[in-house]
Amino acid sequence: MATTLSVHSGHATWRDYLELTKPRVVLLMLITSLVGMFLATRAGVPWTVLLFGNLGIGLCAGSAAAVNHVVDRRIDAIMARTRKRPVTTGRVSPLAALTFALVLALAGMTLLLVFTNALAAWLTLASLLGYAVIYTGFLKRATPQNIVIGGLAGAAPPLLGWVAVTGHLSAEPLLLVLIIFAWTPPHFWALAIHRKEEYAKADIPMLPVTHGEHYTKVHILLYTLAMFAVTLLPYAIHMSGPLYLASAMVLGGRFLYWAWVLYRDSRPHAAINTFKYSIWYLFLLFIALLADHYLLLNI
């Protein structure tokens, strides 16, 4: 492991710094932030808020991801999925990565303060610190419930988008946060089952490592049922209409199918397939929310 951490495989490129930001994760977060913005108003979202608000949120999310690379570099060196990351291989030094993270955070906060509002900026900062400090620095190594407690930071983007437009909190964006909060455990625990041996080797107390696969599968199924129920609430409170309801039923039914398959262990590679579907599930669910919003406006 020490050898892996000390090997320098060439100079850092812009691709290495882009990888530090976990761009695919940030992209999914920005989609939910974007939907939060559009759901917040019946009028159009000002282009400055749309562009610079999402850019600010994205930069802060990228900053948190870069800190994660630094803090987790020992763990990343052990796991096959992450051992080629820039900080782990030495292409980017920890100091350079932290400096990069600071620049991203300052730029993101500046954009949010200038082009949106103070509440959106400070909530974004709280989300950044929640992921980079509380989850990555403490919870991840402290408890098998790490992803449940720490998932709140990752669930914040639709709230941040909503507040960037409105400047205040309300029940609707908090419901969007609740959807992602309920989605997070089955999403990550499915991956944790697939990578169980690597998490055990890295001494990370993920649920399948500490309590076994069967226990984790039961909880994935239970959380998926809870998530399914939560996703029906936007229709129940008249935040959305029939298009969203139908989409939530179909998409949620498919998620329940994969959770059941995983629980029954009835298909090969069920854990990683559940994980992959969960990503598409969240993306399509929020697209359905957006489409339904504009359909209701035109009725």
C-alpha cells in the first residue's frame, strides 16, 4: 500500500483535476438542483440564477469531492475501483488537491452570493462541510449507519436549487430532499454488497461488512419500500400530477423488483445491477417531476 501511495505516474493533467471533482456524481446532483430550480417557480428561472447558481453548486460539490480524494487516499489504494485515482497514485499531491478544493469552494460560494442569495450560499456550504468533514472525515469510519446519516448532505441539491430561486425554505423542496435521503441507503448498500471484500480489507464499517449480506438485503428492501412511499407524496400534496404519479409507480416498481431480486439472490450480479438501476431511477424520477410540472402549467 505504501508503495502505491508513493508512486508518481507522471505530471498531473487537467483530466486528473477533473477526476478529483467526481464529475458523474456532480452531474447527477446538478440535474436534481436544476429540477429544484424549475419546480420553485411558475415563471421562468432567471438565466443568471440558472447558469451561475448551478455552477456555484457544482463547484462546491466538486470541492467536497476533492477533499474526499485526499481523506480517503489510504482506502482508495486498497480498493480496485479507486486505486488509480490521482491522489492515490501520486499524480496530484494532497496539498495540491486541497488547494484545488479551496479554490473551487471559494469560487462557488462567490457565485452563489453574487448571483443567488445568502441562504442558498450558506446551505450549500453546510452541504459541502457535511459531506467533506462530517461524512468523509468521521462517519464513514465510525458507524455502519454512515451512509444513512451522511446521506443528508448528498440529498441537498434540489433544496439548494429551489432556495437559489426563491430565497426561502418551504415544504416542497424538503420533500425532494426526503426522496433522495430515502434513496441513498439502497443505492449505496447495493454497491457495498458488490464491493464487500474491498470495504472489509479497507476496514470501513459498511453494513454488509459489519452485519452481513442478508441483513443488508433486508434493509435495502425496507428502505426501497419507504422510498417508494415517499415518492408518492408529491402527488398527495398536489405538488405534481398524474404524469409524475404514473412515472413514480413504474420506476419505483422496477426498483422494488431489483430489491426483491437482490433479497432472494435469484439472479447473478443482482447487487451491481440494483446499484446501476438506482442511478437511472433517480435521474428519470426527477425528469418526470420536471415534465409533470410543465404539463400542469399548460393545462
